[in-house]
Amino acid sequence: AHRGIQLYVRRVFIMDECRDLMPEYLRFMKGVVDAEDLSLNVSREMLQQDRQIQAIRKHLVKKVLDALADLKKNDSEKYLTFWTQFGPVLKEGLLGFDEKKERILDLVYCSTTADPEKLVPLAEVVERMAEGQEKIYFMSGAPKDVLARSPHVEAFKAKGIEVLLFSDPVDDV
């Protein structure tokens, strides 16, 4: 008896810049996505409208943000290294209408008037808020040592209020 060999062929789409799979604020991510059930007859325009692509995008964004949150929680030193390289890019996710803003805010590190040379998680700043303080105050511009010495900050310091110092170009948007 002759046994046939089954051959499974996967559909492979090579896209150098598949902007539909990752939002712009995660552009530092590189990789391969293996998807079995994409339509065979597709054009770039169809891919942009495809529900499967939207589902893949949603899943990829969730996975990346989960991985970053795990890194922040389990290895803060490595996460801080990541943040110094890609933090400004990740902060771009706060500018749009992305539903993941809360998740991104949990990943933000910033300098403050308490110690302008040290980056601290935004959540830590919230924990240290002065009693009765309802808002978080910030200054943006460059460089952060000039921001820390600004006369505008003195009134907040006198009241014991910590001010966030943002000096990345994206912070001025």
C-alpha cells in the first residue's frame, strides 16, 4: 500500500513595513508574525481593512505592553535601560486615541523636582503626592536641569509639591 505525503503550505506575506500590525508608538518592535488563516487573495488595501489583521494587531499590542509591564515589574534595571532608549517613542502612544493609554501610563518613568537626575515610575510620584494634592503638575522643555531651577517651580517646592520634568521633544506636543 502506498502512503501519500501530506504537505502543508503556509501563506507567507512579506511586508517590510507593515504599519497595520503595530501602532507607530511601538515602531521599535521587530519580528515575524505567523498567521494561518489570512485570505489567499489579498492586496495591501484589503489587508488594511481585514478583521484578522485588526485582531492580530490588538493581540500584538497587548503582548508587547504585557511584556514591558513584566520587565518593569521583574527587572527594573533592564526596564530603565529600555526606557532611556525607547521611552520617548512609547510616550507617543499617549498622544493619540489609543485605548491603551492607561497601560502606557503604567510604563512611564520621569524626572521630578525631588531629584532631576533620577528617573522614577509615574506611579511612585502619585504615591508621594502631598496630602490634599489633587493634580499632578509638570513642566516641559529642555534641558531638565534648567527646568528644575525654574522660578515657576519654586512656589510648588515651597508647598511640598513635586513637579514632573519632561524634556523629550514629544513632551511639548
